Amino acid sequence: MKVTIGLRDGVYSAYVAKKDLEEPIVEMERPELWGGWVKLSNGWRLDLPEMAAETRLPITVNARRTIGDAA
């Protein structure tokens, strides 16, 4: 799914246009964000693609929602 990752006031967020959903990222597998999973405040876990740590935000990427997260 297409997800826009942004950074505002030191907090990462994810916006899913198809669901009209914007949630803060509350947990990350990797401190550099990319190439691991992130957990949103609503319980969703998304797998993000590998990208350079200094990638400029906001950016829209293809992410995969992980099975077993909150519905």
C-alpha cells in the first residue's frame, strides 16, 4: 500500500490515503526508520523499504501491512 511518511515536531507519522488514516509512529525496529517495521498508534505494523537514512521527508513509499497486527 502507498504510505506517506512525514516528520513534524520530531514525531514521525504515516498517512494512508486509501484509508484516509494518519497516525503517529510509536515504535520502530531500526533507529534509522528504513528497512524494518514501524508500529502506528492504532496498532498497525508496516514493513518499510530499504532507503538511505538521510532520505528527505515527506516521501510516499510502498509499505506492507504485517499480518497479526491490530485490525
